[in-house]
Amino acid sequence: MKKLLHYLIRKGLIALLVSFFITNATYAQHLVFGSNQFKVELGLNFGPTFFLGDLGGHRGIGTTFIKDLNLPITKFMKGFFLSVYPNEWLGFRVAAQATYVEGRDNLIKDMGGAELDRKNRNLDFKSNIAEAYGAIEIFPIMFLKQNDEEYQPKLRPYFFGGLGIFHFNPQGSLTDANGNVTWHYLQPLHTEGQGFPEYPNRHNYKLTQLNIPMGGGLKYFVSETVNLGVELLYRKTFTDYIDDVSTDYIDHDLFIKYLSAANANLALQLNDKAGGSNVTRTQPGDQRGNPKNNDAYFSLALKVGIRLGNNNNTDAASRTRCPERF
């Protein structure tokens, strides 16, 4: 799995770099590190990642974003980025990152409300995620002050958006009578009938898909060469199957009909894990997930950036001012 993640990061980054430099060929005559026309920045980013999907949550009916975050399963993201700045208010970024997401219904506390159905569902998942993306950065204050060459604040807010590619592969757990836990890949098990003739509108989901990264942050220039930042990076996806849960339960006989004996046995156990003393086994058509909202995930990243090349713009360094000017 780690080799696959690294392979995807390399391939995605190379593709994005090639696309970026083709698109920005008009700036080729300015490719001078540290020049006023074109600045190049290389850096690292890392921080917590949060998953937003069908599993887990809190009191009441499941919703999107902050309300149903389960902090105990916060995971860690790490990656690197390359940004180029033809001027002070506009930047182009390519980045590659690896992270991890997880969701568990058993984290839900029974408050006697609508959350009980999700808790009794008792499903879980985990997945590594490898991603690469390209984005455009906009520094609005610098745009408004672009005609003021004296304006060089240390603290600069920005927002960004772009297009990315990511790879995931969800696993679900089984616990035997002795308490031993094993994890199994879910996509080959067609847990909601994806790809079965009886469900022509449920196509087997692809493990590599596009997403839309977006967000904003603050960048602080420690010096002309080094800057630190904090950034909220949200990924909108086009799939509801990062956690392998989206629609409803299917007839269990279909697993036996279409899958190998080994996979059918796993699917029968992982499709329906409803538990509890007052819980009966589910029926075909019973709600399993909510197809109205696709899955998403976001990270709160700390960033360290280094401006490459010779930085001889001492006059610019001397003009760097404190945050109060913006």
C-alpha cells in the first residue's frame, strides 16, 4: 500500500508540474529565482485531517461538516508543495500529500434520539489517501495594494482553489469470538450491490478519482526567504463511497450469486453488522447511508515555505512591515 501511495504521489505531481509549466509558458523569460518578476517557493505541510461521511457522528440526525466530527479519529496529513508567484497577489501551486481517514459508528453516544439508528448500524472503515493537486492562490490585500510598491506586510491572508486527483481504498473490520480484529478491502465485495444487474444505477466505484481542493490561510514572512503559514484545506469529492456506505441494504443472496465463496462470506458479514439487544437484522431496502451528500475531508495544515534562489532584493526586505497595515 505504501509503495502504491508513493507511486501515485509521484505520478500525480509530475503530471501537474508538466501541465502547470505548459500553461504558464508565457512567463518563461522570467524564470529567474528570486527575481521581482517570478518567485519560486518550495515547502512542507502537515497537520490533522478530518473525515466527513456517513459513519460516526453525534446526537440527532446525521448532518454535514462540523456537527458530526469525531475528534478521537483525527488523523495526520503530510506532504510538500511547490508554488510560483509571477507577482505579489497571484500564485500557482502544485502539491502532493498522504493522509488517512477513518469512521466508526461505535463512537456515537446513545442519547435516545435519531442517532441510535446509526449507532446500531455498527459499521466502520479506514483508508489511506494519496493525493496530488494544482491550485491558484489569490492574496486579496496584495491585489488591492498592487500599485503600492512600498506595501510589503509580513502577514498576508489568501484563498485558493484548484483541481486534484486522489486514491483511496476502504477497509472494514471483523472481530472474532476471541476479540481478534481483521481488516478487509470493501470495494471488491460490492456491499451495496454496485455493479450487480439488479442495481443498474449503482456502478462499482473507482478507487482513483478527481476532487476539488479549496480553502484559505495566513502566510507570515519570517524573512524574505522563509515563511510560515496555517491553512484550511477542504476537498470536495464526487463520490459517496470513501467509507463504502451510501444507499441501502440489498438482498444477501446476491452476494452468493455473484461473488466467490470467500468474498460472499466476507460481504455477508461486512454489509450488515447491526448490533444491540433490541436490533433485528436489516431487510433489503432498509437505509444504510445517505446518498444525498458526497463524502469529503479537510485538513488544518501548518506550512513552512522557502523561497529559492538568490534573494538580493534588500530594498524589498527593508520595506517589510508589520500586520497592522492590512
